[in-house]
Amino acid sequence: MTTMTTGSATLTRDALAVLQPGFVGTTAPDWLLRRIGEGLASVGLFGRNIVSAPQVAALTAQLRAERDDLLVAIDEEGGDVTRIEVRTGSSFPGNLALGAVDDLDLTREVARELGRRLAACGVNLNWAPSADVNSNPDNPIIGVRAFGADTDLVARHTAAYIEGLQAAGVAACTKHFPGHGDTNVDSHHAMPRIDVDLDTLHRRELVPFRAAIAAGSKSVMSAHILLPALDPARPATLSPRILTGLLREELGYDGLIVSDAVEMQAIAGTVGIERGSVLAIAAGADALCVGGGLADEGTVLRLRDALVQAVRDGELAEERLADAAARVRALAAWAQRARAEATPGAAVQEGTAPGATTGIASDIGLVAARRAARITAAPSWRPLESAPYVATFTPVMNIAVSSETPWSIGAELAELLPGTEGGTFGTDSGAAEVLAAAGERRVVAVVRDEHRHPWMAAALDALLAARPDTVVVEMGVPRATARGALHIATHGAARVCGRAAAEAIAGV
């Protein structure tokens, strides 16, 4: 057996410290516990790891038995992107709904309540909020995840969200630097490119990140996007000009820089995850998110070894890796202190729904969803008294939104109008199929980003021509003309957004 030198051991621990891997299972696998003992400082939780709030609390306790200051991260934006309530839909509306209300105190309190619930489950790093300005309405990956398309609005709500989340003892991770809002390609599948000049970037994309830095965001997540005005050769995650030159030096950011998931095709499909991980740390990233799709020990060891070998080959400075690892440990220390200092939430109990904690009865998420709903009613409109048929027009979802997470309003409406039925309709369906399924029932048509899907707009137009009394619920970015006997723009598809729409339809 080869004896590991002190220098070699330190290098290996530093390489493990910069990884934020996921894993499979609702309890921690043995391999993960071993690697935490060897220096792994962070883990990421995904929907596959979650059954209930008590189970998550037990899982995080199991992990921290190996390392008390472990960072446990999650991608919990609320709204459409939820992990803690992946199977039920979120108790909180997403960013677009909060931006539509434009009440900073409300945004701050929603984020604080979300943070309290995460902290009660043992989560102390949230890969949120999105600070992207959704300037491109055809953006397939941001949309309702942004506070809006107005730069100043996005900036002030980003700051408020960070303040609320971190007041609960959970570190924010503002994303996706330097701004993912003007893309028309999903970086999970390919490399997006933003062709705007430096003046536009500084005037639009970077303003919310300046606000996030001023608000004290503990971490910032990089985007796998190419911005030729800043670096014509490398995407932001791999670019020293962007991560070190712009974020660190020009904007003065001193917190943790986290990469977006390295297994996304913009990295994995170009330079590969090992090479991409080395380039990201060399460029100025401090932590590497991995495990949404790759969640096994082999991936962790491949990335660890790639980083160690890059130092030995002189491709990655040992000091840069050590600095990155030190920043991870510094955030872990902050999170440990914050957990002790924050007002504690009540302990979770068996049977508690995911995302909820006993002793916290706040319905601030539903309050926010109700305030975000924009209702346009025809003069003849009267609330429904009998059970309708809910026709949900379902587009292909972006990969950030789990396929397990339910959306639409059928379940919520059935609670208020028992006997409500419904079905889903895709690109090969039209008004005729909806009318046949609905029969004599009143139709409630649920759409999502209708402006991006011509087939959906055509089906809805035909349905309204045949049934002018149809109710329309838009659960995406509302850009189409309000029409129907009642039109409700919810600004998102969270469970509470569906509840708010159902209440309006039933007149509750």
C-alpha cells in the first residue's frame, strides 16, 4: 500500500471540498458518508431524495453525523422549480408572481418562510434566487423563474429575496451569472449564446447581480452561456475573464462562486465534465454542482482525481484549488453559525407534508399567489356552481422543472367543486378532442406560455370559437391577449397558484 504524503492528502481533501454532488436514495449511501469523512464539504439534494419533511430532517442529521458543518444544498426556487415539494407542487409562488405583485416586504417574507422550512429540514444552502432578467419572451429555461423583464424590478426583488432567505439561516446562491434571460436555448441541452454589447450587459444583465452582491448573497452560480462581448471562446463557467475579471475584480464579489451543474450538455457535451471541472476551478469557480443527472461515487472520484491530476500537471494552480476549498469551508462555517443564531423553527414531525413544519402556520405563499393572480372577467361572468371539465394543454417542460411535479388546477378546483374532471392535451390534440371529452360540462382551459406554442394558441382559439363561455387560466408568462368568459393569469404553476385560480373560478 502506498503511503499518502501530507501534501497529497491535503490536495485530495481540497479536491473533494469543491464538489457539491448529488446521490440516489432517501438515506445517505455508505460511499457518500465515507467521502464526507475524507473531506467532501457539500452535498446536493434533489427530488429523488425527498419523501417528507421528517425524512429530509433525518437524512441531513445522518449526513451531519459525519461532518457537523456540512453544506446541504437544494434547488428550491419555489414556484415551478421545487424539490422539497416535488410530488405535490410548491406552497410558494415563484419569482414571476412575486414580481407581478411588486411588494418587497412580501418577497422578503416569502423567502424567509421558505428559508425557515428548509432550515427546519437541515438544508442550509439554496441554489436560488434567479436574478435573470427575462428580456427574451421566447426563453425556454427562465420564464416564470425570473421576477420579470424589467431590470430594476428584478434587482430590487433579488435583493429582498436574499435578505429574507439568509435571515432564516440559509445561504442564497444567486443565479445564473452573468444573466440567462436573453437566451433562446436551454443550456441543459446545448450552449446558449447572448450576442449583446458590453453596454447592454452592464445596463441590463448585471444590475441584479450588483444588487445581490450589495445585499450580501453568500454565493453566486455561474451560467453555461457564451457571451462574445466578454469572452468569445469560453462560456461563463469556464471563463477567467468573466468569473475572475468581471465578478471578482470588477464587481468586487468575495463570496462563493458555484458552477451550474457540470453534467449539463453545454459542458458535458463540449469539453466533458472532468475537463470542464478543471477549467471552471481555474477560471475562478469555487464549487462544482454535479449530480442532477450523475449521482454516483464513480463521478465524484473521477472529478476529484481530475482536479488532483491537473494540479500535479501544472494545469491548475494548487493555490487556486486551496483558495476554492477555503471559500467552501468559510461558507460552511457561516451556515453553521447562522443555524445556531437564527430563530429556530419547530421540529418536523412524522406525517408532515414535504416543505411544511409544525408550529409554522404561515400561509404567506397562498397570500402571495392570490395577490399575483390577474383576473379579467366578461360582463356576463358568474362563478361556477357545478363541476367543470379542466383541459390542460401541456407543452414540453424545461428540464429544471421536475416531471414529477403536478401542475394545472384540476385537483384544487375539485376540492371546491366536487366532481370536477379533466385531461391533458398535447401537440397532437385540438379543440375537437377537448369538446368530446368535456361533453356538456363547462370547460376550463389551462395553458402555459401560449405565446411560445402556436399549436396551443390555435387549439385555444378554436375552443373559444366553439365555447365562448370557456374559462382560460394562463400559468406561464402571460403575453397572449386575455380572452374567454374569465381569464386568469397566475404568473406561475405552483400549487398555490392553482389554488388562487380555483378560488376565483368558484367564487370563494
